[in-house]
Amino acid sequence: MRHGINTGYGSGMVFILIFLLPGIFSLPGCGVYSFTGASIPPGASTISVDYFPNNALLVQPTLSQRFTDALRDKFTSETSLNLVRENGDMSIEGEIVGYSANPIAIQGNEQAALNRLTITVNVRFVNHLDPKMNFEQSFSRFQDYDSSRSLADVEDDLIDQINRDLVQDVFDKAVVNW
């Protein structure tokens, strides 16, 4: 029979929970991290996202509002930032510069087998707390659709898919920094 020797893990675990974990979580870092991978600089609490006007040659009437809303929703749902009308700690503005549907796969009878809807946005991001993170960049995404369907039949779904991808690209560039 051994006395005075703890062969269990109980006291070791208690030590880790009481002394080590609080120390790990209090270490200084580059910003506040979220489960989405976003890194928000210390002191940042607000973001402003301006309306993205549609300056493309072909204008889809609801695209500006849908893209702007999706971008605002992404930043407010996946970060701790509060949306403000203007002068946020971070700000995003830009415009839709491209919206086109083109054939991409031509068959032997010179008919398109596939068409591609492409949307391009130009984005200006300003981080007022960390100006080295500022950028201006164009982002472009597309979705292909079967030529047996008209664009009008699939347009809403394609716009939703493309907006999701574009918004993720902007989000990643602005706050994920991978």
C-alpha cells in the first residue's frame, strides 16, 4: 500500500484548470479572434458598410441591395463589430463593376451547352486603427448554368451563390488575414 503518492489525474487537472488556462487566455495577442477566424484589432467595435451602387454595363435591379445587405450581415453575424451608418473603426465601400452572362461551352452545333453568370465588385476597405490593413481590390466570382434554362429562371439562385462567395472573399481579405 502506497501512501502520499497520488496516482490519479485529479490534482494535475485541477492545477491546469486553476493556474494554466487563465494564463493562456490572458496572453496578449494581435486582436480578438472568433471561431470564424476573424481577427479584429483591439479597440475596434464598429464597422460601416456603404451601399454598393451597380455601375456595371448590365444592371440587375436588386443586386446592389442584396450584395450590400449580405456584406453587412456577414460582418455583424461573424464578428463582435456593431454596424454604424458612417465613421466606423473599419469601413467598407465600393461598387459593382461587372455583371455578365456569357456562353462558355460551345457544342459541335455551335450552341452553348453552358452559360456563366459573373459578378465583379470593387472594394475599398479602411481600418482606421491599423492602416497597414487597408486595401482596394476587385473581387470576381461566377456560377455556371445549363443553357437549356434561361437566365431569368436561375438568376436569383445564382446571385445568392455568387454573393455568398464574394462576401466571403471580402470578409477573408478584411479580417481573416490568412
